[in-house]
Amino acid sequence: MQLVTVDDIRAAADRIRGSVLRTPLIPAPWGDPERPLWLKPENLQAIGAFKVRGAFNAIAHLDPAVRARGVVAYSSGNHAQAVAHAAATFGISASIVMPEETPQIKIDATRRHGAEVVLCAAGQREKVAEEVVARTGGVLIPPFDHPDVIAGQGTIGLEIVEDLPDVATVIVPVSGGGLASGIGTAVKALAPQARVVGVEPELAADTAASLAAGHRVDWSIEDRNRTIADGLRSQPSELTFAHLQTVLDELITVSENDIRAAVREIALRAHLVTEPSGATALAAYRSRETPPGPTVVVVSGGNVEPALLAEILAG
Amino acid sequence: MQLVTVDDIRAAADRIRGSVLRTPLIPAPWGDPERPLWLKPENLQAIGAFKVRGAFNAIAHLDPAVRARGVVAYSSGNHAQAVAHAAATFGISASIVMPEETPQIKIDATRRHGAEVVLCAAGQREKVAEEVVARTGGVLIPPFDHPDVIAGQGTIGLEIVEDLPDVATVIVPVSGGGLASGIGTAVKALAPQARVVGVEPELAADTAASLAAGHRVDWSIEDRNRTIADGLRSQPSELTFAHLQTVLDELITVSENDIRAAVREIALRAHLVTEPSGATALAAYRSRETPPGPTVVVVSGGNVEPALLAEILAG
């Protein structure tokens, strides 16, 4: 299987420059002195999550004549808004397939970018997306199972090494695995001394089980849906799992309470709003299971329900 | 009266480089299309507020032999932590005079930086600080009434113009006036087309009254203490007022409800935690009283009580 290379990621960085925010590394002096801490705040991207990087790269890489036919995506989360936002920037149409049970606030946010929202029954997303592709001639932009999406997310790794060349540990949440595949590929190529640590909720630890088994292990969607970290309920594809086996040094699992405590700490100490998924890397850091040395935690997104954030802050 | 110049601000930028975060301008595509919006997130500084810039510049500019005697400050807010943090970085002692009624959380935060906290009765801060200076030989670092502090805050203005040369409007909160004096001086020198707009809470609008009168007008501390924006309860000094008369094109006042709505919007749309003072520039923008064109709002700080933020988020 052909894996994404650091050159693919460099090409992605050239393609998306100017279209996505070049996020800073934020020093967090309240971290553990033996593991100096920086945050990579991808929640500051226009749609509140790293997903814009992969979406812009995948759309920018299309042949212009193909791109003009528009794009299609299926997602109930940040990928929906990322593709809608990127399509609007390119001035092309976007059709986003979302399950009927998607909260209205997310449907509205996707429509606000000018996308057509196609509602579907639970579990029918991929099938309905194929129908939309057949009907519109648009190009499907998958949420993680595509080299251009992985390379786009990998630009975060380039920026981390550029800003902190002697980084010892990079901690990244794992769901479908596109983010960790891309970042891990960039970091291993450019800072081979660094350890790349994945993190999953204990309640959606399919990748931890898969890495231990040496092959992909399936967890039911009912099991994975138990975690509060709603961005971390997907499972890797063959393509992303092959990357994860290559680039991850270890994978730490965190409890629901750990995740809540990390959301609270990031809000009060780093002054960043994160969704539960976005705080899991800090939760892994707080577990003190990661090695000494300069450490970066990737804050992957900030789209949290206000009532949930209020509840966590009220303690 | 000698005003701070853009050369003073450039020198400050050289002095503080590497010690404070070079914050990005964050595009906010959810803003008004006629007034494209960017946020300058000073809440991401190590102590959660812009105050580190002035504190680092003032301490860095001291003669090393003088600096070795340590520094003294009086503040119940962000200036306390900024001076304590900067002093710790320089490896010198800091004594911070705080009123007895200061919340314990802020006293603890200041001590965590290694500073000595000297508690005093209400209204006695400046007198007690003078006594500490006499006793320790340390140098007083005032919160705003000093050219080096103004020049340090002005580095924000340099960065805004560097990142967005065709900026049309910069909106800045006004309290003691150091922040607006510094930013206004830099912006007027480097982007003369830009309007510099101050913002105050209606309940602490002493500077609005002063600018209208053409001289400083005193509002009682009881009046100023009514606003939820606890970082905007100070009044300009002669020095900062002279700057404000020169650099501000206008001053907008905002209601308490406007401020709360802006805290909520920044949390949910920009994924940043702000204290009420830190959201006032966005509140002014939301009032639609500012002119068309590219607009930057300065998000000055993020040190909010968790219970207050939870209340605002819960709506």
C-alpha cells in the first residue's frame, strides 16, 4: 500500500497556504516542568477544527474541470462544515449528506456556508452520498480515507517541527486516523527523535485494540457512541491504519472524567474553547504517561454545545 | 508632554521578542461581510492577557544593576500576574501589592509565579507600594502610566499592521489607556488610513466623557465598579490621556448586555475564552457603529471566573 510522504505534505502546505490559519504553538507554562508544554490550537480555524486543512487540500488538488462539477461529503460533524467552507471559497457547489438526527445547529451551520444539505436515515450516509455523486457528477471528499486529506492534516506536523525543532513528544487524537496519520508522517520524517503518541477515549478504543492485535478490530457503533468525545467515534480505514501502524509509537486511552477535566483546564488556563475530542491530547498529557521533554498537544477542535461547556465549567 | 513614538514601540518589539507570544490575526468569517473581521487574541498570552508585553518591556529596559534589586507592582488583576511572570523569567524578585478583597484565586496565581504578595487595605495600594519600594529598593512597574509600558502594549499595533496592512479600523478597550495609547500610536504611524476606535462600558465611560470635555473627567470608583468588565475600571493618567486625545478617532460605549453577548459569541464562534473586558471590542463591532472595511478587534484578556462564564454560556 502506498503511504503518504512528507513531500505530499509539503505540496499540501503550498496548496492550502493563505486558505487556512497558520496556527501558532502556544506555550503553556502551567504544564509539568519536566515536560514543557505547547498547544497547537486547531480550534482557531475558521470552522473551528483542523478538518479545513484536508478539505482544502483535496479540493485544491482536483483538476479544475472536475472541481467545477462541485463536491459531495457525508458527515454530521466538522468535516461537513470544512467541505462546505472550502467549496464556498472555491466558488463551487457542495452537497453534504447528514443523518436526520444531526442537531439542527450543525445543519444550519453547514447551510450558512451555502451548501445543500441532504438528510438521510441513520446508517445510510455513504449510500446516499453515492447517489448524490451519481446525480450531480460531483466529487466525493471523504472525511479521512484519502491521501490528499491525510496530507492536508499532515501540514500541522510540518508547522509543529518548524516552530519547535527539538520536540520530544507530539500527542494527537485518533478517530478515523487521518489527523494522526498525517501529523505522524510529517513528524517522523522531520524530527525523527520525537515520539508520536495517539490518544483515544477508553470507550472508543478500537485503534488501541487494533494496534495490539496487529490488524483492524471492529468496535460496534453503539459502543463507540458512548464517549462524550463525539469527534472520536470513527474507526480507521485500511489506508489510515497502515499509516498508524507505521508512525505511532504508542497509544494512550483516557477516561470520560479525564476528558472533562482537560476541557476545563484548557478553558481556564489556555483560554481556548474545545470540544471534548479536542481536549483528549491534553487529557493524555495530564495522565503523566508521556515521556519527558518538550511536548505538543494537538487541540483538534472547538465545536462544543454551549450547555455542555457550561456544565463542565460549573464543575 | 513627550509622547511615545513608533520607534519606541519598535525598540520594545525587539526587547520582548521571544518572551511574549507573537499572536496571529484570526479571521472571523462569521463577521459582517462589509466589515471583514479579524481577532487579535491577547488572551493566549502566558498569563492570559496583553499585560505581559508592557511588563516585559519595562523590566527589560531597566539597567541590569537596577533590575537586580527586583520589581514592585500594585494590581488586583492581570498586571499583577504579568509583572510576577516577567520577573520570574528574568530571575529577579517581585513584590505585588494587592487589596485584601482580591479573590484568593488571583492571589494564588500571583504567588505561583514566585512573587511575594503584600496585602493592603482598599484604596491603599499606591501608598503601600511606595513603602515596599522604600524597603526593598525595587523598581515600581506601574500598570499603564509609564512610556515603557505603553510602548510594550504598542507592539500589538505593529503586529496588526504587519499582518493586515490595509486595515481600516482597529477597536481597542480603554481603561487606564496604556493599551489604546500604544496600539493607536503604532497604527497611526504605520497605517494612517486606519481609524482607531476606543471602547468603554457605559458604566465606566469616564474617558468618553473626558474626550468630549477636552480634559480628564473623574468618575467615582463606586460608579466604575458597576461594570462586569473588571479590567476596565481604571482611568487614564495625564500621560495616557494625552496619547488618547492624539490617536483615538472615536470612542464607543457598550452596555453590560452587549458585553455578555460578545463573550458568548467569541466562545462559540471563535473558540476563545475571554473575560468581559476582553470582549468589549467585539461588542463595539457588533453595535454596527464602526465604519466599513477590514476591522481588527483586540481581545485583551481571558481571565474570567468559571462560574460567570458558565452562566453566560448557559444563556
